[in-house]
Amino acid sequence: MKKNSRMVGMSKNNYDIRLMVKCAQMYYDEGLNQGEIAEKLQISKSSVSRILSSARNENIVKISVVNPIKNQYIDLEKQMERKFKLKEVIIVDSMTNEPEEIKRELARAAAEYLKRVIKDDQIIGVTWGTTLSKIPEYVKNDRRNKVTFIPLVGGVGETNIEIHSNSIALELSKKFKGESRMLYAPSIVDNEDRKEIFIHDKNIQAFFELMKKADIALMGIGFPLLNTSTLIESGYFTLDDIEDLERQGATADICSMFIDKYGSGDKFELNKRIIGISLESLKKVPLKIGVAGYIEKKKAILASIAGGYVDVLIVDSKTAEAVLDLSYAF
């Protein structure tokens, strides 16, 4: 008659239960590392690793994570990461409903994320916008980073210079004690012929090649049909332009390029006049960070994700819930 392994003190993996308990206590209670345990028990480090793994499988070791964060949205973040296959979602609180406060919280979270992920010798491309312009003030950094910040699109008008991509790249480079490069060109021109003149300039061509080498893209996500859109304020777009975009199904603007709800920008004539990184090149950037808030932008955020332009999303809580709800309607 075959004996039950439990009756003779053996686990399903044929490890002695007493040995698993002893090994687990040394590792978790006494704080010994695997090498020290191997030395004490006269077994190999690989055996220690397998025994500890078996101890968890046998429920001899049970690990729980205590989350001390107040006003946290970790479950919602995980849900969005799984739903949209994103590398990470960072959600800030939006209970105040104050637009400027939400922008500050988004900027603070973006600054902390950037500090965590940037590495020496990287090129970080940035777009433009009021939220992105606030990020530098929240960067707390004491070390010199061998990184280069560049704009991914030309300037937007002659007003509100602080929200231009050149300005944001410059300010971030100062905070990270790195370098920056400037793109001396408008974001949009009157016609394709004029764009050809710009992009055939050898300096502009060199900059376009630099954009293609970007390791990180830090981007705002716009909804072009908002009444408060800075597109009209820039002077490059008229109300007729915005109405045309609406008729054509424009749902978002990212890097000053317009896309429909599926993330495609092929149908928009205005995209052919933009001086900046192309949508196809943007998709190839290894890490794309989208920063956006307000429920009115839910369709824009979803379109940007659908198009493959976002790997990491930094968003406020109410908008995150709205995007998730909207996604089930598609």
C-alpha cells in the first residue's frame, strides 16, 4: 500500500516539510540570504531557491502586501493595464474637480515617473501643452543626468511660449541637469510646399533624424473639439479648421497630429502640414508616456491608446473610470 507523502513528512515536490519550514523561517523571519542558508544547511543555493518556492506552493509561506497609500487607485490602475495592455497606468485623485489642481497632480506624477525611468544616454522627446509645462517645477533632482531633451513638434504660435515644446524641453533639461536641443520651426505651415522648404533644410533634416532616435516620448493628449482648445489660440487654426476636423471624425490630437477614434491619422489634410515627428515614427518610440486629464478627453485618450501611441498613461481618477466605461461600448 502506497503511503501518503504528508504522512511521512514530505511535500508534493518530495521536499521534507521540516526542511521547508526551517528554510522559510531562516529566510523570512531571521533575514538570512539564500547563500547563508545554503552554507548553514549544506545544500546548494539553487536548492534553497526551489525549497522556498515549494514552501509558497504548499502554503507554508503566505505573503500579503499591505498598501498604506491613502486615496489610492491601484485596482483601477491594474484593471486598465490589463484591459488596454499598457505597461503602466498612474492615476491621480480628481475629487477636487479643479482643473488647475488636476493639472498640478498630473504634472507631479509625471515628474516622479520620469525620474524613475530615465537612464543615461537617452533621448527624451516632449510635446507641448499647459499640463506638460508644469512638470519641470516638480522635478526634484540632485544628480547630473546624461540625457538630452528634444521637442517632437515645432512651436505653436507666438503666445504662451512657456507651453511650447522647445520651452518644456529646455526646462526639463535644466532640472535633470542634462542637455537640450531646439527645433526652430513652426508646428504647422500654410501648405505642403512650404513644409517641403522647411524639412529640406539640413538642420531640420538632422533634427528629424534625432527624433527617430528618441527613447522616450512625453506627450499631452488633446481633444481638438473643446471650446477652450489652445489650437485656435495659437493662430494656426481657425474655427473653420476645427469644424472640418469634427466633420472628418477627429477625436484626438497628439504631437499636433489628428487621429480618429481608431487612432488613424490618414484622412486629415492638416497632418500633412505639421512639422514634427510622424505618427508612424511615434509608434516606434520604445516608451510613450501620455499625460491627460478631464472627462471631456475620454474619447481622445481611448483613441490614442487604440492607435498604439501610449505605453504609459498618467490620468486622473474620474477620467480613468470614464475611459474604461467608454471602452466597453466599442
